[in-house]
Amino acid sequence: MFLLGTMVNGLLIIIGTVLGRLLNRIPEGMKNTVMYGIGLSVMVLGLQMGLKSDNFLIVILSLVFGAVIGEWLKLEDKLNDVGKWLEHKVGNNGKGSVSEGFVTATLIFVIGAMAILGALDSGIRGNHDILYTKSLIDGFTALILSTTLGIGVIFSAVPVVLYEGLIATFATQINQLVPKLLMQQFITEMTATGGIMIFAIGLNMIGLTKVKVANLLPGIVVVAIIVTILYHVKI
């Protein structure tokens, strides 16, 4: 079953969120300190990913053009609208914004190489080891995030399953169409570009900035375009 790893990933996000909500009686001061700890950890993770680039100019161009496209499409506003709709449907008891939890968790769980590599491995070879590992990481992260950001984290399981499931479904076709070297280059630069976005998420979490990270997401598509062009012109 090529979607098994994807389904496990979504399930562990849900389980982690539920467990996190059972721990929601943590004192407010402790929650704030935990949030700073998470934010700092996310920043370090993003920095590690960002430094993996082989050509940082690709990262810069991708973020710049991605930001222009994202602002034009107003992706952040649309994601927040989905979060607010969910908040209206499930209600909110004041313990964290459903919208904030949904958007933050979705960005953290979707951005990164493990989602793509794991989904491709699941679809091509039926090997779910990468997604199983990602599932454990995401489940623990969901547990921690939900103690401070609330129940909205649980809804991030939906875009994660759709994203990974789509890649796994068309994994064979992707493997046939995309040369191995090109895929490796894309993964490297996508990881670095995504790392900068994750670093920005960390900054937002500790309250230093209000970067509209979702508006940077088209940068991932721009990475694919730039890397493909450079691959074919042999630069």
C-alpha cells in the first residue's frame, strides 16, 4: 500500500495533538518559555537546512520571486482564512488560535526534504521508512506545538496527507520524467530554501517578526524552475 507512510504521518500528527491537548493545563509562564524553546529550536533547524545549499544565489532568487508571487496571490491570507473558518466551526476556548496553530504546523510539516523523499520512496518502492521517521518527528512536534498553539495543529494533518499522498501517487511518473541528478539538485536547493522559511517561522514564534511565511511558499516552485534551467543549460 503506497499511501501507508502518508496515512501514518497524518495519524501521528493527530495523536500528538490530542496528547498535547491533554497537557494543556501547563501554567501560562511555562507555556511562554516552552514556546520560546520551540521557536529557538525551529530556528536552528531552519538554519541547518539553509546552509545545505550548493548555490545560495538560487535560494535568494527563489525567495525573492516566490515572495512576489505569494504576495500577489495573497497565500498567507488564504491560509489564515481556512484557519479562521476551522476556528468558527470548532469554536475556540481562548487556548490558542486555531488559525495560528493550523498555519504554523502546516508550514513546519510540509516544508522539507523528508516529505518529498519519503513520499517518492513510498510510491516507487513501497518503502515507508523515511515517512515513518518523519511521522515520529511530526507527532512529537505536534504534541509540543499543541500545548501552546492549541487544537488548530490537528488540522495540519489534512494538507500533509494531501501533499505527500499526491507525490506518492505520481511517484513512478516523477521518477521516469526527472533525471536523478536533477532531482538531487532540486532536493538540495529546495531544502535550503525551505530552511530559510522554517527559520522565519521560528522568528515569528518567539515574537521577533511577523514574516508572512506562506507567501514565500511559491519559492519552492521557483527553485524547481531555476534548477531545471541550470541543469539543461549545463551551468
